[in-house]
Amino acid sequence: MIQLEVIDGATKGRIFKVDRDVAFVGRAPANEVVLEDAHVSGRHARIVQGLDSATIEDLGSTNGTAVIRGEESISLSEVGDAVELREGDVVQLGKDDEFCRLEVSLLEDDEKSATVVTVKKVDDGTEVPRDPGRLSALYEAQRKVGRAEDLDAVLESIASAVFDLLTHATHVTVVLQARDDERGDDGKKAKARNYLPVLTRRRPEDKGGPPSESQNEFIPITRSVYRKVLSERSAVLAADAKKQIGATPSLMGASVRSTIAVPLWSGDEILGVLQVDNRDAPGMLKPADLDVLLLVAEQASLAIANARLIKRLKVAEERARSENDFLKDREKARRGGARSGGREVDIIGDSDSMQEVLRQLDKVVDTNVTVLIEGETGTGKELIASALHYRSRRRDKLFVAQNCAALAENLLESELFGHTKGSFTGAHEDKKGLFELADGSTLFLDEITEAPMSIQSKLLRALQEGEIRPVGAPEPRRVNVRVVTATNRNLEKEVEAGRFREDLYYRLKVFPLRVPPLRERRTDIPLIMQHFLERYAEEIGKPVAGVSSEAINLMMAYDWPGNVRELQNEVQRMVIQVDPGAFVTPDLLSPRMRKGEDVVNKAGVRRGTLKETMLAVEKYIVFEALREHGNNKTSTAKSLGITREGLHKKLRQFESS
């Protein structure tokens, strides 16, 4: 048995005694260990008490789990599997700045002192029933188990077969060893032999009906019995359980009067235990029942092993299919998502500034003019470039993109222009560059200011002459490529500093497009937030009721230095943290979001429409900036990241509201 004492956190001083095989830790009330800290997930971690040890594993929590042992901190996300708990360990739920800590104590387990007197070695042989009726029933039961393929169907068929063959059995429990597929199929095996109850059924009241789920499934198996099975690799019969085993907690909790437990095998390894109880009267289960159960266990073992194999194959097949569908859907979304005409639209925004960007975009889509997209990090420059391509006549060709900061100079040259076999060490064959792959299509070059000078000269020739020369090639090659570039820097200042060619600058900035930062189009925040909310709720498979008005107010007041990318990450984090079917509330927002609570309160925001809320917050921010800059409109506009004309427009809007 394990004792957990909260030594840091909202429930400091509280003690939990964990006496179940499987116990869940988290914020949800249904957990065995309930913690009230906001950074603890609803179902954060799981503790499994095995034969000789107990382990803890993280269940995909938002803020992670670690086991602190002396000076060592073992992160479960790094280990990727269960960690054995030892006396004096400290379990930390959360990160270094926000966490809850529980100290571990290992208590004496009453189950270990229990004795089981009737043991049958499996190698001793099994008595086959001579009664023709029971023999026929055994044959039919084994056929039923053998026909099932799905693991759940196999387990149900085992329970049904046991009740058909053992007339005095009232309950059936199956415990299986935790395997990779039960741990997410991540390819890592358990560090300890943990056995998890996977099914408990009671005899149906209506004869011939399906077995019912046990009302006592929170105490699914008598631990002293299955420990005996595992330690001695034997079958166990306790005709009078209370007298032969003793009044152990799990035995008394389940009201077991007599019990049989037999091992389930996978080769020489015990993959689980099949336990049958009578909870009405002692002496109801006999040695003949033990022999029959051993025969059932042979077929059950094979069926469970096959079902697990089939499940693993199906998981692998489904993963391959999902990855293939994802690649197809991503390409389909790229082709159709940026188009108009009633199809899915990924460029979301009703603000004047975004509508102006789209109007400018429409003017240049069907020209060959080079477009320079300017904007801060995370504003969606690649999405604008993608829209430019898929709205143009080049839409049926592949949209090709490359980040110029992602590769070293020699690699970037080969990636863009290609190379010939033997042109440098490692060039074992000819390779087409991205310009050739994008022939007849669009090439998007992100972070163009990171391109080295030697690459810039080749880019200039490609733009002016429509020619490229692969590394090591004797002759240039003609290409027809629409080039779109992007940068988050001031290109004029890069030219003045001598880091960017002036002639290439003029060639690129034929048609500049500025993507406004999110703080300049606050009215788009709820629309973009809702888009990502629906997307991640579907991906994670968790229904979300929506976002509370208080949380929306805080998000509207925040400046979003990371722009749309930061908003996307924030919404994903919100969906992971929120309880299924609940609203996102301010406490689920990042701490940097909640810093805006004072701004929202000072702005005097009252309940009203989204437009009224946004206007109140924006008005407060603008007038505070004017006050800080002594009513200097030029300085105020610069600090707000807008033009002087834009500031005057907002002031007129405030006067008329």
C-alpha cells in the first residue's frame, strides 16, 4: 500500500492512502487522489501497484510529472514510461514555477501476509471432464472464445464461457500484464511487472443473458490470490477463502467466499490471471472446477495473444492510413483552403487591415510580378504566399517553399539551384533544385534577408534572366518561376547596413504587401480563436463549450507579440487543459494573458457585445498611450504600432461611439 502526503500545493498536509491496484491522480473529482491545483490536469497521472512494486506514469498531462529522488529529478516525459516509486520519493506534478508535490511512503500491505493453501502446479496435468454434457459445453465454450478477434470480444467470450461451465461461479475477473499497446503503443516496455484489471463480470440474473459489469469492480481481484499465481506460476483454489486466505482488505471488500485463479500464458511468460469467485457461500468451487478453468485458460491465452497482435497490426495500419490521409488533406487544404468561392478559407479576418491585404492580393495574383511580404514573426506570411499561389493560374502546380535561414550557405545553394553528380563531396547523383521543381509554379522564399551574398547574386540572375545554374553545371537552365519572398526585418535598413544587395532589393520589392500584426486587428482575435478552438477540439477529440467572455476580454487586451502563431499555441494549450464540455475560463489562460486583467478592469468593461467589449478595451489603451506621450500623436501612434492617420481614425471612432 502507498501513502501520499501533499507537501506543496493547494491541499498541503492532506494524506491519501492508495490501496487499489490502479489509482488515478488529478484535478477531477472521480480520481482516487484529488488535487485542487489549477496546473494539475483533470486526469494527470496513474499509479499501478504490481506484484512487488508500484509505478507512476504520466497520462499526457499539460505540465508534466517528475519523480524527485534525493538530488535526482526523473522526468516522466523524458523516460517515456512508468517510474517505480520508492520510500521517500517526491512526486512533482507541474513545472518548476507552478507545481504540486506529494511525498511517497510505502506501507505494509496486509495482502502480503495472507496465505493460500491449495495450489495446483500447471505442469501436474489437467483432468478432462468425463461428463459428455460438460465436455460438449467445454468444446462449445472454446469455440466461442476462439472465434472472437477483438480483445474486448475475447474477454467477454471468456466471461460467458466460464459462467456456462462453472455453474457456481458468481464473478469473473481478468487481469492482464501491461504491455506496449496498453501504454500507447510507443514501443517501450514497462519497467516493472504491472498487472491491470481489464474486465470484471458477474453472472447475469437472466439465464442465458450477457454477463453484467460487476458492482465491485473498484476492487476487481483478490491481490493475495493473483500474487500466489504469479510467484509460484501455479493455479490456486481456495474453497473457503476467508479461512484459507485470511480477512484481507481486497477479499473482504469484494465479499469473496471461495475463489479459483489460473494463469494465462504467452509462451513461458504469464500474461495475466483468470480469477473466478463465488461470493454467496464457501465450498461452492471444487477441484473439478479448477481443472475445467485450466482448460478454458489454454484457449483464452491463445485468443488474448492473437487479439493483442491483431490490435497492434490494426493500430499500425491505422497510423499509416492516418499519416497518408493527413498528407493528402494538407495538400488539399493548401490547394482549396486559400481560395474563395465558397470553399474553406484559412485566411481569417474581417478587420479593415486584413481586408485591405486581400484586396491588394487580388490585384497581383495573375501577374508574374515579384511580391515581397513584410510582417512580424507569426503573422502568417507563408499563408499569404500560399493564397497568392492558389488564387492564381498557377494553382494546379506544386507550391514550393523554403526558409532561407534553415540551411547553411552551401546547402542552401544546392537546395535552390540543384547540383550535378560529383560537383562536391557527397554529390553522388544529379539533383534538381527548388527553382526547377517550381518551374511553371510559385517559389516562396521566407526570411530572405538571411540569404548569403553569394546566393543573392544568383537570385538576382534568376529573377532578371529567368536562368539558374546548378552547382557544377556547365550551362544555365531556363525556368519560369513566380518568386514570392518574405521578411520580418526592415529591408531598407538591411541594405543601408550592407547586408543585402541594393539591386536585389529593388527587384524584390516590386509589389510589397504588409501583413498587419494581431494587435492592429483585434477584431479578428475572436474569429481566429474560434477557428483554432474547433480545429484542436476535433483533433484531440474533446468537446469544448466555448470561451467565457472574461477570457475573451483578456485575450483582446493582450498585445500578442508572437501574433497568430502565439494565439494558435495558446488555443491549443487551452483545449488540452479545459475539461470536456466546459467553457474556457481565465484561470486556464497563460500567466502572461492574465496580466491584462488590470487593463480590462480599468477599461470599465461591462457585459455587452463583443464589439462593445473590444471598443472599451481599445479606447482605454489608446488614451493611456496618449497620456504617457503627453498627447503627442506621432509618438503615440508609433508606440501603438499604427500610423498617425490610423490613430486619428480611431479617435474619430471613439468620439462617435
